[in-house]
Amino acid sequence: MKRENILTGSPWEDKMGYCRAVRIGNIIEVSGTVAIVDGEKVKADDAYAQTYNIIERVEKVLEDLNVGIKDVIRTRIFTTDINSFEEVAKAHAAFFKDVKPTTGFYEISKLVAPEYLVEIEFTAVIQ
């Protein structure tokens, strides 16, 4: 099967040796994604806004592959504060309420920078 790497132009893609997403056949794996924390719309203390921003951005990556949120079968949510569950769940449900992918919600000690509260990985299958 052909492998397609989806790059976004981030300097980290070459520094770390990764890409935003990989598509092989009908399976798409999306790398762990954090929010774009701008201090206005998405703040360092707002787990809801960060989660919403992440999913909104990944939705665009999927659309560029002619795939949609409806094709997501799994999300993996990492947070630095398990008490943010309600906020994260509300943002997740804004996109996935009817899709209902499998998911995991994990508390970890840190993400790559202190302003990030949430990181999410996605798996999609094209039907």
C-alpha cells in the first residue's frame, strides 16, 4: 500500500522527524496535536478552548484528505489536569456527539510546553 505523509510546514517536522498525519490505504493516523494558544481566543488556562481548537484544526487536516470528522474512529486525549474532564468532554462532544469514536482520557505530568493543557491523537478510517 502507498504511504502518504501529510506535512504542515512546521519546523518541528524536520527537527523531530514526524508529520501531522500519515495515510496508508484507508487508515489515517494524526499525530498528537496541541492548541494554538494565542492568549485571546485560546488561553493557557482554558481546557475547553484548547480542545475545541485542536479538533477544529484536525478537522481541516482531515478535510484536506477528503475525510471528515465522521470517519474518526478513535481519539486519545492527554491532559495535565484530570479535573478538566468536563471542559474537555464538552468540546469533544461539540464535534463527536453523534460520531462517538472510542476514546481514552489520560492525565500526564507535562506536555511539551506549560501553556498546553491538552493534546489529542486521532485515528480515522475511510469507509
